[in-house]
Amino acid sequence: LDFARRTLQRLCLSAGDVVLSWARSDGDTEQVASPLLGIAEGADVVADTADPGWFARGWTGSASCVPLQPDPAPKVTSGETLFGGAYTVQLMREEPFAAFVSGRLGVASLERFQPGLSARQRGNVLHDALHRLLASKPSQSQLAAWDSKARATRVEESAWRAINEMSRHADEVLRLLLHLEKQRLQQLLQDFLDHELQRDDFRIDALEQKLELEVGNICLNLRIDRIDRLPDDSLLIADYKSGSRKPFMNRKLNAPAHIQLSVYAKALDGHVGGLALINIDSREISYQGEGGSISFGRIKPDDWPEALQRWCAEVDTLLVRLGEGDIGVNQAQSADQARPLALLSRLEELRRDR
């Protein structure tokens, strides 16, 4: 009740002229005003005389739109902290305003409550287990040398250690859920190792590698899930994805659907022979990507250097725009896509004003 009072008071003081109204009826049930309206400071309760015509005015076109005042964002300054890493560059491609709010203001969306483990939690546990399983950075031949007993032991220990981080303060119900998740995780890791042995030859060069990408005043902190060394000594940059399969390419744009791997390629010092998404899910495990040194993908080896250069050039362009303070709003996005930031971007006002 106290929260409701404070909220109502704040709303009443938010403009010079505030009208509080309520529905006269709900079906056949007559309704009265909430007692809260009587406690609003400065509120004058008036009789319900007639329809003021507000709703109808919207259909006649007579409602005026207040034009938005220019409110440019400042340029990125030297030493400014940026959040989100490669994800901020992805947002810059989709909607610059979202990149500004997330990457520069540090605003994060609240995660919805849901029963059991969230998709984010399950993804984090999977990433942790994969890191522990491959911590020794084995080559494909070394993976093949693991006998069934050694492999089962490594898988069980990796899954247990990843789950154990979450079970320290778990209640009885959560511990049961984590036990079931551990069983699922062990099967996923076993299936993943089977698929790794079917790939072309490789050796793991780095795991969870941290590096920085600097363009102008922008400095992004990055972390790459995995880097493999291929037979021709080139590098394969790989990112783990949990859940349903994520497409690597946007064929209409002739570019990766998600730009984060291009960001990593831009930042990495070395000959990049391919980019790949490793989708790991109970339904399937798949490898999607492009590169001149990998067997999966459609780009021919001779065309690979030009394609990678073009993708990295897009990263440069997006970072320059971010540094210049571009906060454009994507008016083509759906209501669901815009909803988390619609109040800040004033999307509906922009749509009416154009």
C-alpha cells in the first residue's frame, strides 16, 4: 500500500495537468474510484459528466503530436568503460540506440522468473563443463586416445564440478533438479566428444581467451570460447551455443547472422582460417560456419580472404558509428522486439512523427 501511495504521488507530480480516471462499469458491475485517488496531493475529484472525446479524437486525426527534441549522445571519450563486448557490436547492427543503452549506459534487462533452471543458467553450466573437459587443450588424436573408462571419468568430473558451483546453497528441490541436469549434461558431453572425433584434424590452441579490440577511443573487452589450430596452421574461432540450432549465415546479407565471431577475428592476431558456431543441444549437435580451411560451409577457399576482410570492415564501420554517438532507433522492429527499451527510445512517438 505504501508503494502504491508513493507511485501515485510521483505520477501526480510528474506533469502540470494530470487526470486520473476509472471505468464506470465492468460488464454489468458498477465500479467506483479507488480510495487511493482521494489521497493524491492536490487531486480534485470531479463528477463524471460526459465523454471528453479523447478516444474519438485519436480517430479524427486532430490529436497533435509533440515533436521530439534533438537529444544527441556524446561521442565515446578516451578511457570510457564499455559493456557487453562483442554483443554491443551486434546490438549496434540491429539498433544503435540499444547498443548505447546496453553498451555505454550499462543497462541490463531483468531476467524473468521461471520454474527450474533458466536457459541462461543451463547455458552457463554447459560452457563451464566444456571448459573443464577440454582444459588440457587436447588435439583430436589425444581425444581419440581416451579409452571408455577415462572418457567417462573425465565427463562425470567435468559435469559434477560445473553443477557443484550452483548446488552450494541449493534447497532439496533444486538439488534434485541439478542432479537431473547433471545426467543430461553428461550425455551431452559424451555426444559432443563423438562429434569432435568426426571432424577434420585439429588441436585446441586456446580456451576462454581474453583480448581487447581498440578502434579510436573504443576499447572492447572480449573473451573467445575456443580457438583451434588447423592442419594448415590457420586458426578456427569457435563459439559454443546451447539450445536450438543458431544459423551462422544471413544469406540475404551474405554475412554472418551474428557478428561476434567477426569481432573476434578482427581482434585476433593470426591467420584466421574459419569461423564456426558449435550448437550443442539434446536434440542435435552441429557445426556451422565458413572458412577457407574448414570442410563445412559454402565459401570457396579462394574467396575466403575477401569475405573475412569484408566482415571485419563491417565491424570497423559499426564501431566508428558507436564512437560517434549514433543512437538511431530501428522503427522497423516489432513491438515485442522494442518492448524492453520502448519507454526510453519513445518508439511510438517516433513512428507517429515520421
